[in-house]
Amino acid sequence: MGLSLDDSDRAFLAGENGEIGRFAMQVVVKAAEILGAPHLIDAAFAHVDACHYYGTAHLDFVRRFAEAGACFQIPVWTNTIPVSLRKTDSRAHADPRFNDEASRVAELYRDLGCRPVWTCAPYQIPGGPGLGDQIIGSESNAVAYYNSVVGARTNKYGDFLDVCAAYVGRVPFAGLHTNEGRRGQVAFDISALPDELRRTEMFCHVLGYLLGMRAGSRVPVILGLPPETTGDSLKAISAAGAASGGVSMFHAVGVTPEAADFDLAFDGGKPEEIISVTTDMVREARQSLSSAGNGPLNMVAVGTPHFSITEFERLAKLIDGHRVHPDVTFYVSTSRFVEEAASKKGFLEPLAAAGVEILVDTCTYFSPAVKACQGRVMTNSAKWAYYAPGMLPVEVAFGSLADCVRSAVAGQVVRAGQSVADMFWDG
């Protein structure tokens, strides 16, 4: 049985909405055919990654829409971009053409009517999608968070397909848009781990990394996650699982909205596999996220995904009264929305006094590198730790936010302060 199209779909294909409409619908239809979708469905919202400049093709693509006078059918928000539009000195050594074209791509998406949030964590901004909404997601951690924590429905749409789908407001009814595609497939039982370990800040980063490595693109179900697990911790699972594997959705029994119990998470079925997570597995996973040992530090990078207001509050308390070592650059990546909220609450003053730099619109693991991003770098993000060594001239020390602050002040890698740290650091 082939793909069924409605009258509006056929109108796009017939060119009734212009040649750009025909082109966009052709791309969506081809994707639907590849996925084996029976039909298309309406999308209510999009968060697009094609605004991120990777080369001239990204500029040529958006120009085609801009020159056609295109207007999106649905609300469209933008992902991070490779330069900060506030200032470009963090990547001042980059090819001027790169900075100019990256900024031009961003400008054109704003002209098309996108909401220019420039963040990889759009779920931290009010007004986004809700439970059951069919949407278009493209940024890997945001796709996982929207599916898992918010309960919206999206596949991971690649660059250009995301924009085409947003332009016509339609997506293939396949994969995570369907009930069947959201069923749990593999169980990760963490209930035997020490309770103190499961409640540490670093644990969910490491757990997400494990999920990605062992689940691949399957839908994992976590058993034993504390019910009070925060949105920041769920963000960490989303980011690490999508980075180390292809996790676009996970369930956490008793925590996430579609997994009130085991049966609901698996839709009445049985898991393909049950993985009992041990302390040794957690320790080995954590160790694999560090490619650098102790020693002098060049940079600290936090905010991957973008820092939340609660993370700013915690960092402000940790660093108040301290000063970043003169040989260390300390970056916090965040969205303009969260930065403004943090400023209103007074969280930015102690950071500024300590010498912390706030970076908006972008992220520090992107290439070309920001200043000081070389040698030994410390982060509290499993996603950053996983990606950066393959993209930048760095070795990574992975630790908690408190470890990052202590290390930034000392000018060298410091790991201390939690009794459960032995479970992570000791061999």
C-alpha cells in the first residue's frame, strides 16, 4: 500500500503554493516513502537545525526559501549556530567568510519568520509543545527530551528536511509519531545500584552514555530512577544517550509521562533485553568519558546542552567568593532567554566577579574552536566529553559541576568532595 496524500499535499506538489512549496513537499514525500509511512500528518511546531551553518550549501538552501518569499505554516524555533550573534570574538580567529556566512544564514532564518531562540534546549523556554503534540525536531538532545520528558512526538529530522517539513506543516506518520514506535524495547534496571550513587549529579550523564552505547537506536526503559529526578538530570540523559547512540526517546518508569508503570512503558509487551546496570558498568562508562588525567587546565566548559536557570543558581552558589585561575577560561553556554532570567535573579553577578564568561547562541564544542579550547579541558557534560575529542584539539576531564569550579579556581584538575566519588574514580 503506497503513500496516501490529501488535497493540501497534492496542491503543494502541483505547485499551487509556488515552486518552493512543490520542492518542500517533494522532499517530505520522499522521506515518507523511505520510512514506509501510510500518510502525512499535521505538525504543530518545529525546532530546526538547518540554521546551523556547516558550509555554503546551508546558505544556498535558505536563500532559495528567502528569495521565494517563503513563510512557514507553523511556529518555528531555531537551534544553536556556530557563532554568537552578540559578538564573534570567541571565534575571532575563524575565517571571516565563515563568520559572515554563518551570521547571514541566521539572519535569513529570522527573516523567514523563525523565532530566533538559538538554543539546543528549547524546552527551557515557555510556549513550546506539550504532551501528545506532533512536532518537528532536529537537535538530538531536544528530540530525546521532547519525546521522553515532554511527551511530544517527533522523529529526528535532518537538516533541510526539517525546514521543508516546517514549510508545508506536514510530517510522515511513522516512527516516534506513532504509538507503536514509542514502545519500550530494552530495559535498563538500575535499582540495585546504591541509592546515593543514583542521586548524584554525574550519574544521569553517565547513565545516558550507557543507554546510548547499549541501546543504540532502540527505545530504552529505565527501572529505578528516583521519582524526584530533575529536568536537568533528564536533560543529561537525553543529551548523552543521543550522542553516544541513537536514542531519540527513553522511558523512566514512574518519572516520564508515558511510563507510569512497567506495562505502560512496554505497551503491555516484554522487553527484547533486560540489562542490569552494575557499579562496575557505571565506573567504566565514567572513565571512558575522560581522555585527560590530572594536571594544568586550559578551559572549563559547561552548558551542553544549554544551561538552565537552576544550573545558574547552583553555579552562582558554588563560585561565589572565588576567582577563576588566570590561566583558565571558564565558559557557560546558554540561551538568551535563560541568561536574562538568571540576570534578573542575580545569579550572574557572582559569575562575572569570578571571571566566568557567558556564551549565547552557540556551543563550545563546535568547530572552529573558541579561544582557549585546546589542551586539557574540563566539563560536567557527558555529551561534551563524548563529542569534543573527535572535533577539537582537546583532552577531556569529566567531573561534576563542583569539580569544574574547584578545578577552574585551582588551575588544574581537581576531583573531590563526594563520598560516592570513589564509585566513579577508583579502579
